[in-house]
Amino acid sequence: MQIEHVGLFVHDLKKTVDFYETFFKATASAKYHNPVTTFSSQFLTFPDGARLEVGTREDLNKHRVSGYPVGYMHIAMSLGSKEEVDSLTKEIEAAGYKHLSGPRVTGDGYYESVVCDPEGNQIELTV
């Protein structure tokens, strides 16, 4: 058994899809839109075959609840080396996206950096 894909709701579908295409070499599917429900989505396929479905609709919550949300916490992207973690962290930060922590070695031995996509969703960059 394997996870087929992870779904993520966002407010700005195009900006989020562009972010993952630019920084993580994802390939986006054609946009699906259901005019009755206002749901739109695109699947992002990463070079290793993993997939992320990014979707939106008109009735999404407009405000985040403070603190850590229940549910989706982060996506961890394995980049292959400490140098790649360092480099992509700098590139994403230079493009104006939020950089939360690292690069560093965590207490459980991971080398990681945490950045955010355009919607504030956390992405853990690791070896």
C-alpha cells in the first residue's frame, strides 16, 4: 500500500501551483473546475512520482485559527544533500517567502530547514 496523493486547500490556486513548479520541479495537470460546487484543483507531480492535489473553492474559511492546526502539519521534501537544503532555503527566502527555521540538525538527527509556500503551509526541506 502507498499514499496516492495528499490534498491541500489554498486560497490562491495559481500562485501555489507556480510556487511548487518553480522551487520543487513539480509538473501541474490541467485545471479541473466544477462550476456547481466552485471547486477547482490541479495535481502536482514531483520528479519522484509523488503527487499533491492543490484545490480551492469559494466557501473556504477566510481566517486561520491561531496556534497549530489539527490536520495537515507539513510536507517534507527530501533534496538529497545538506548543500541542496541550504541552497533551496536561500532561494525561497530570497524570493520573499517565509523562512521559519534552520537549516539545522534537529534533536532526532535530521538536517532540515522549514519554509512556507504562498499560503503559509509549512514545507520541511531535508536531506
